[in-house]
Amino acid sequence: MIRAVLATEFLKLRRCKVRWGTLGGLSMAPLGLALFMWILREPGRAAQLGLLGAKANLSGLEATGPAYLSTLTIVFGVGGMLLLPFIVAYLFGREYTEGTAKNMLALPVGRHWFVAAKLVVAAVWWFVLVVVVLAEGVLVGLALGLPGFSVGMIANSVGNALLAAAISFLLVPVVAWVTVVGRGYMGPIAFAIAGMALGNLFGKTGWAEFFPWSIVPLMIGMVGSPQTLPTASYVVLALTFVIGTAATIATLRLADNAQ
Amino acid sequence: MPVDTIIATRALTKRYSDVTAVDDLALDVRRGEIYGFLGRNGAGKTTTIRMLLGLIRPSAGEVSVLGARIVPGETSVLGRVGYLVETASAYPNLTVRENLDIQRRLTGAPCAAVVQALERLGLGTYADRRVGRLSLGNKQRLSLARALLHSPDVLVLDEPANALDPAGIVEIRELLQSLARERGVTVFMSSHILAEVAHLADRIGIVHEGRLLEELDREELHAKARAYVEVGVSDPGRAMGLLRAAHFAHIERITEGGNHGGGGGGGDILRVFDAEERASEIARTLLDAGLELTRLAPTREDLETYFLRLTGGAA
């Protein structure tokens, strides 16, 4: 059954403009970062072009390969906490906004299969985005000719970015649950923004490694220096994934669907 | 429960905080029967249909379809049920064919079923058009095609004639009749349009404020419509007195336009009930008293009027 449900979930993405929107949005990040690095490296020319070299200097960043790559990792962490919830909200929420939830839920298909298939589609969508934009980011960084690049450093940064993107995914079932409870897009988007704000707030406390929405900021260095996560953080994230998935399935099975 | 009962509800109730949408509903729909579930807007028709499909959980009572008790998440018999709930809806960025293909894959129907459904509902020329660009009527056809695609044994249709033009209504009526007669498909359809239900249904349940007011077959429905003699007369007030004195017990005075009332307008007419065979006696009574008759018409209440009378609307 999962094959049939997956096939239909991928079919639903046909001619969907949102996927191009997410690609366009995320792929702007390396270009923006590259521009920032160029301004830092060439403040005089940037000023001639009317770009704000002084403000760029205030960021504390240097125009080096390591700075570029560590900031790129942060981009994927932030993307995982904002863009990924948007993707999940779209996949689950469209059934309510397009009025098709009532059709879907009366089919002879266990409702857990829909949750599983939508999460798989979200994972594939997110993975493709990350790989494409990560490749773009590395190529743009290399083209910029920043000092300090090395193969080992690039591999390490790519690994960190992929890990940040992967562990961000463990938070999304909770977003899916908020979407099916709220039956639309606004709830999960507001939830994602609140999650990111709380994550940053808790990130400055001693409990950061145990609060699911602080773990990604902690790992990528959004709230201090990048840290290697303790095992407990992975356990917390895995539990978040399991609880979020179970809550989404339970809501679809038990709650009234009076769309 | 009779052996050939396909849909049954027992003491079915749905409450939303202080609102009771469906109240103690007991229905039996037999195999191959077209059951018309008739009620005004907000009567509880769609809520009942949602419970039949396991979309919402009853507050009390139970539903069974094809012998299986239906609760949310129960899917064992849903593969044998086709349905249309409330408004027609489909994925707007997909074509008609792609939308049907989703239904085909998830119901396990063969590939040929999509083409058959397109032809059956007259959607062939729109097969590759995106649903977002379809007219409302064609969206309704698509929803019906989706309901029929996997050749279900039971059809649960919420207002199937919505948005269809008159020719489309006749076409769907004939299609449903042929499915019931030739394939033994059981059809449970809701409607607020009495004429449509009266044309199509073998049996009709009239629901109002969540309660089943009456259940009757088509012939009974016609028989229940009351007969009366409509009388236009120069002095309706005096005429009422004369007719009562002549033992016509049930007389209503209505103003032209249909409102009941006791006003003394000269345009008022009288409806004398249970007097189909006594029209000449009415005429004689009034003419002998020197009144002028402007109208004398034996009439049978139409079904709409009967429905409105039963559900408390203006007749």
C-alpha cells in the first residue's frame, strides 16, 4: 500500500509551483552570502557601487573560506527550521485548503500511510533542495576565490550542513501535527517561527541540548560556538520525531474531520 | 437488522458542544435501493454522511455499512463504497485524468477504470485539463466519476445534483437508476431538492433538525400530499362561516402569494381540505348565499408544500 500512496503523493507534486519557490528561495542564500563576502573583501569597490561595506564589517565576519562555510552551515540550519516546516505545512495543509482531506480520509487506506508517505515526500524534497543548494554554495564559494579553502574543510562543512539538515527533519512531524490540528497553513508557520525563537532563547541556557528546537542552533553555532552534540540530544530528537508522528496519526484517526 | 440491509444506523447521534446535529437516527437502507435523505440546509444530512464514511465519530449510537461497524480509521469496507461529500473537490493543479488516477491507485482499480469513468461522466474532452480551470458542473462530474471509478457496491452521495445543468441532472439520475437496477448498487443520496429525490429515490427519509421525521416510499409521499379545493370568493370571511356551518371542518384562509393569515383583504382565497368530492356543494353553498365566486379549483398539494409543512417552513 505504501507504494501506491507514495506514487500518489509524488503525483500531487506535479506542476506544483511551491517546490520551485523553495528551491529559488534557498538557492538565493549562497548568492547573498557570497555577495556579503565580496563586500567584506572589497569594501572600496563595494562602496563605489553603493553597497554598505561598513555595515558588513560590523558583522564580525571575515572574507575567508572557513567563515563562508560556517555561515553556509547556519543557512541550512535556519532553512531546516523555517523552510522545511513550510514544506511540511504545504504537504499536509493543502488537503484542507484544497478540500480534499474528506476524500483522502474516506479511502480504503490506513491513515498512517498518508502520514508516512507525506513525510517521505518532505524528506526527498528537502534532501534534493539541500544537495542542490549545497553544491551551489560550494561552487560559488570556490568561484569567489576566498582564502583558506581546503578539501578537508569543505568535506567537514558539507558533512555538518547535511547533519544539520537531517536533524532538522526530526522536528517536522510536530509541524505536521500542528497542521492537521489547525487544518491549514497559518498554524504550522506560526509554530515554526515560535519554535525558532524559543530555540534561540533556550540555546542560551544550560538546557539547550535537551530542548528539541535548541539542538540545531546549538550544533551549527547559531547560539555560540558550534558544538558536538551529546547522545542525549539525538535521543531527544528521535523521541520528538516518534511522538510527533504518533500524534499526527492519532489526530487523523481519532479527531473529527468535519472539513 | 434485515439480511439485505446495506446501511444501518442505530440511535445515531452527533453533538457539537450544545448543538445536536444528528439526533437518535435509525435508518435501514436495503441492497439495490436508492434512498433519498431529504432535509433543509443544516438538517444534519452531511453530518450523517460523514459518520457513514468514518470521517467523524458519533457521540452516541452506531453506523454499519456492508455489515462492518464504521468508526474513524476503519477501512475494511471502504473499498466497496463510492462517495461524494458536500462540495466537489479535487487537486486543482492536476488534470482530471491525474485526479482519477490517484483514486484508481488508492482503491486498487484497474487502469482501464479511469477511461471508463471519464466516458461515463462525459469528461473525455476535459481529461487533460487542470481541475482548477473546470466549471463547477464539470468539477461535480469529476467528483461523481471519482465515486464510481472503482465500481463500488454502495454509493454515498451528498447532493449529487449540485451545480449540474438540467440535462446533467437527468443524465446522472438515469446513471444512478441503471446502477441500482442493473448492478444492484445501493445508493444513499442526500438532497434538499424534493423534486429530484421524488424522481429518483425508492424510499425517502425526511430529516429535520437532526431527527428523522418520516420515512416513506415514493408512492406514499405522493399519497401524503393533501388535496383541497381552492376557493376565490367576494367575501372570504363570510364564506368561511358559511362553509363551516355546512360541515367543512378544515378551512385555511391565505392571502394571495401564499401567506396564511386572517387578514380581511379582498384578494384572500380559501383552501377547503378533504373536500375533493364536494366542490359542487361548496359552490352551491356560496352562490345560494349571494356571494360571487371567482375561482373554484380542486387541487393537490405539491410535494414541496408537503415537505415545507412537515419541516415547519412556510407553505
